Amino acid sequence: MLIPRLSIKTNYLSHWLLTFHLLPLLQSTAANSPKDMVRIVNVTSDGHVKFPPKGGIDFGNPSLEKESAMTRYGQSKLANILHAKQLHAIYGPTQKGDGAGQGSICTAAVHPGHIDT
């Protein structure tokens, strides 16, 4: 069975690009909305735990051509998680006094298989 070479390009960069283009709209909406109303939810998986590349993301070789498909998948899912963490650090609620979180964007990364619906 031939496994397609899905990589960080498909599983991460497409998410990043969509978020990048939506950020101006999300920021303006957050500035004019009640606290915690604007959210970014990255649907990811636990592949970042099960199949991570040794040493984390390999920025020198993001396609990981010589690695297994599952290692490439794990790297892309790790990138999704780190992206969500960075978005939260930049745009998330602050711990400042009154009005904290006004204009902030809540960010989460979830694995839908671990959520009871």
C-alpha cells in the first residue's frame, strides 16, 4: 500500500495560512465584542505525542523525506499544537486587572477523538 507523502505542508501550513488571513478580522471583532467571544480552535490529534520526530520539529528538513509517514504526521501535529500555544501567548487574555481579556482571542487545540459529545 502506498502512503501519500502528506507532510507539514498540508497538515500545518494550510491551517497557519487560513489563520493568518483571518487574524485581522478576528482582532477587530475581538476589540468590539464581549470578553472571550472570539476563538480560534485548531482541530488536531494526539499524533504529536504518539509519533513525534526525535528532537522536535526539524526546521532544517520540514518535509522529512527519509522518515516514516507517521513521523511526518507527528511533526505536523506538533506544529499545530505549538501554533495554538503561540497564538494564545500573543492574542490570548492577559492577567491584568479590570477588563482583562477585552479584545483577546481565545485559542485551543483539540483532538476530537478525546472529546465526549
